[in-house]
Amino acid sequence: MSLIYKKTYLEVYLKYYVEKFIEIINYMSATKDLHIKKELLPLFDYTINLYARNRLLKILKTPLISEKESIQRQNILKGFIENGVVLNGYSYPILYLREVYEFLNSYTLQELPKKKLKYRIQTSKKDKAILKSRFAQLILLFHRLEVFYFSRINTTCFPESYQCKLKEIMDFFESFSLSDYEKLIRESSLKDTHIIELSEIVLKKESKGAIALFWDNLFQFEAYLSISKGIIERNFIFPQFSVNSLSVDNFFHPLLKKPVVNSFKTSNTVILLTGPNMSGKSTFLKAISICMYLGQIGIAIPASKAEIPFFKTISVALHHRDDILSGYSHFMTEIVNLKNVVNQARKEEKCFAVFDELFSGTNEEDAFEICTATIKGLSKFKNSIFFISTHIQRLQKSATIPGVSSYYIDCEFVNKLPKFTYKIKEDWSELKIGKILFEKEGLSDMLT
């Protein structure tokens, strides 16, 4: 096989390799390392049924496309928080909800209004009792929601667009004359005629799509209520949006029992983060990423004050792992991830991206060269912000590039041993604790 043929074959193979990898990686979420379902969902999950929980997860997983949409959601959640006294005890029998939901979505009522006499005469007592029980559950559930909660909400606290959603829910309740039927149920006076009347109301709503709309509005309402409870419980704050600068005061990782708070401010494009292993670089990056992501989807963040840009694209790469199933190394994953981020940044979109120990999967000389090129290239996208953690000391010169700044996670020494403070400081860390720990464990003597 000639050298030219080998080169051509290698180029074709590499092109195919890269294209297939891009095709696979594009199906993966750029925010997978935030672990939205496993880690972020529990922060806000105060839902009392599976339907609302699924809606909550959808909210957390779906990015918003504009700053306007994010502010709109902030204002909706603020409306829920302002109605906290009314909605704090929001509850109902979960079994009622599930059975009413299944009843309205699956029970066949089409023939009932047309054959009223047949229903009265031929329907068995057992079937009548079942139907009466279903409608009684419906009335009691909806009456509870209307009287104790929705009728007491101060709708002026919400944006006009969401006031319309609340009105749709109230209109749905009012069309049932719930107070009248609730009284009949309490007095054990619900008759066949009432069942036929209720079935006519349900069929009319079903034909207009009002039932599906009601459930959609109700579960969205409960998802928002759940988020607002999480915000109140954890004392999160809503960020304000700036043009390009990023400033977050006293932010922290919300999943840690005793988190260390940090404050960070920058108007630069690339932030290089250094520090020894175990110093807390990944935790810091995770914490700032959570703040940016929650802010982007219009939810309060774990901080005391924040001004952040609205990022159209967020990409977080924190955990290094090979893709064993597809056979691709994490180095190639980083290449494709970086390419996706650059493609977005080249569209003049505001991007936020985190690269934890970028290109650590290749040799140091190779990593130094391509990291240098990456830092120089990314520094030109002034609308975006990129965090890059690294152990490559030779990259210190890159911190002098316009638009690039360097920070490190501090580490102190007590009795000649490292003590991690987990606090961020501006500068470059040249601290090497590997040898210290090596000798502390006696390996130096053991191996001599």
C-alpha cells in the first residue's frame, strides 16, 4: 500500500469517524452534567401528583429563547410567591385527582344525555352508584380548589398573560355551579337528573377541548407553585440581566449540606481556573453553571444578588468519562463539544460554556498547544463567557491575552498540610500538593 493511498485512506477514515461522532454527540444534551432530573428537580419538587411533576421536569429541561421570556417567567413565579399565604397549604386528596383525571379522560358519556329515560330505568344500581361516585369526586375536588385557593388568589400579582390562564381555570370551575352541586352531595340529594346535567356539561367541554386545556393549565399552575415553594424554602433570588458583564454575590452549590459561598465578577470572555486537585474547582464550576442555567430558564438562583447576561446557549462539561458504548474517547467528546460551542458563538449568540480540565485526555504538549489556540480563539467572542479549568502551568501566559483572566481556588497550609478553603481568588495558582501528599503517606521512604 503506497504512502499516498495510506494517507488518503486515513483522511477518509478520520472524516467518517468525526462525522459519525458528531451525529451521535448532537443527540446528547449540552447540559447533561447538570443532572437536571437527579439533582435540580429535587430542589423544586413539591408537587403532589405525577402529572405536575412531569410538567415541572419539562420546565427545568426546556431552555427559553429570549430574555423577555425569562423575565416573564420570573414575574409569574413572583406572583406565586406573593400569594404564598393563600397557596401555602395547597392540597387535596391525591386519589381524587387521579380518579377524576382518568374519569374525564376515559369514561364514555356520549349516550347518557341522549337516552335519559333508558338511564333512569335500565341502568343498574351498581353502575349508577359508580357514576354518581365519580361525579361526586369531581365536584368535591373542583369545589375545594375553587373555594380555598383559586378564588382567593390575587391575580393582579401576575403578568397579564398568566392572568388569562388563571381566568381559564376559574371559568372552568364556574361552569359547573360547584357550590350548588356540593350542597346536594352534602345533603345526599344528588339524583339521576343531576348526573345527566353534569354529563351534558362535561360533553360540551370535551367537544370544545376545554377539558384538555384545563388539565394543561392546572398542572402548569402546580408546577409553578412547586418551584415557588422551592425558591422560598431555599431563599434563592432572581437575577437581573445585564449586557455582557457577570456578577454573582454569595452564590453556592445548592446540593451541599454546608456549602462555601463565593462571589465572582467579570467582564472578560475567558476565565482560566487553576488550583490543585481536591481544591474545589469542579464544585465551583458546577455552582456557577447552576446559577447561569436556572437564570436562563427564569428561575431564582442560589445567591444573594446577581447580574448576568441572558445566554442563548449553555454548555457544561464537568465529568470526564469515555463513551464506552460507542467506542469514542472523552478527548474526542471534548473536541466535538468545543466545536458545537464555537459554532453557536460564531452566530453571534451569547454562549456560556464550562470546560473542566480541557483536553486532559491527551499528552501535555498536545494539550498545551490546542488549549492555547482554544483560549485565543474563544477570547474573540466578546458576547460570550467561557470557563476553563486547567492543570497546565504553561498556560499562565494565556492569561495576558485581552479578554482573558485567571482565578484559582485557594489552599492554605496548616502544620505543613494542605487545608482547602474552597474560596476563589484572582491570580494563577502554582501550588503543587501532589508531592506533599505523596510524602505524607510515607511513599517516598517506602519506594526508596
